[in-house]
Amino acid sequence: MIQHKPEKIYVLSGLSVDHRVFAGIDFGTLEVVPIAWLPPFADEPLADYARRLSAQITEALPIILGLSFGGIMAQEIARIIPCRKIILLASAQTKYELPVLYRFFGKLNLHKLVPGFFFKYSWALTEYFFGVSTTREKKLLAQILKETDPVFRNWAIHALLHWDRTQAIDNSVVVHGSKDKIIPISKVQADFTVRDAGHFMTVTHAGVLSDLLKKIVKH
């Protein structure tokens, strides 16, 4: 009897989160392969960083799922290697889907004036923007923020605010929360909307996303 290897799905977490945010997602028969963030070089362009990350992908025509900043990176990887499908969760397809305020901050480099501890700890404002409400969700968010490498965080914020893509890739599927406050859905061309979900939807709406992702992968 011939045993077929399960299809792989490569997953990229967000800027201030790690792969724990996918723990509640049921990927069915797919083999989940986390793409590990690498220490960035000083002033490393996003495209060069994506090329280094792409070395972790061994499958031909892979499926890549990216959450938030991970979605942006997934698209950069897809411009380097052919991909079967790119699934974007709580992310943007072009710089125009990001809030104008982000581009303003990036143009003036105002993000460099924000003290590091603001990003390291979870505040009431942070919880509001990420859309967490339960004690478990707040605790997970606080742990992840505290453990995020500040060098990577600062590089990623700079890369995000200076992202210059103006054209979406063809083979992407966009899933967005209706109450996302970090990347509001009003500017996003979403294929699927998760009702009442915010930016932390892989944790807060894991069940809904599990069912939806299985359908997306089949098509």
C-alpha cells in the first residue's frame, strides 16, 4: 500500500507574535512547517531578507500562510519562488491597504522616537488594538510581546512602514477580521471576512479559521 506524504503548509507569524498563535488552528491533514524568523542584518532590505527565509522552503509550489507582517513576508517570498497559494491573515496586499498614518510615520521615521518598552509590554491600549478580551488571550499576548527580540522588532517595524509594494500578487487569498484595528478591513480587499474578529483572530477565532482554511486549501 502506497502511503502519500501529507502536503505541507508553511506558516509565518506576525511582527510581535510567534507560532504559538497558530496552536489552536486545526490544519487537518496538512503538515505545518513554521518558517523561523532570522536575525536581520543591519539595514537589510525586505527582499533580501525574504530570500534568506525562502531557503527554509523545500517543497515545489508550496502553500504559505502569513499572519500580519508574516503575510507581507509571504508575498515577498512568492516573488522569489513560485507558490501554489499564499494565504494572508490580518495582513495587507499593498502599501495602500495599510493605514495612512503608518506611511506618514515611516516617511518621517517617527517610529524611531517611540521608546522600546512601549512595544515590549502589553498595555490596555495594546489589548484593545489586538482585540483580546479573555485572561488567557491577554496573558499569551503579554508573553509574546515580552519575548520578542528587540532587534528583529525594530527592523520589522521599519521594513513594514517603508514597504513599497503597489501591486498585489495573483495567487493570494485574503482572510481578515471585521474588527481588526491594526489593519482596518475598510482598506483591505478581503476574500473572506471573519465576523467580530480582530488582529489576534488566530487565537480568538481559531475554530472559525480552522474550518475556513481547510476549504481554502482544497480549492
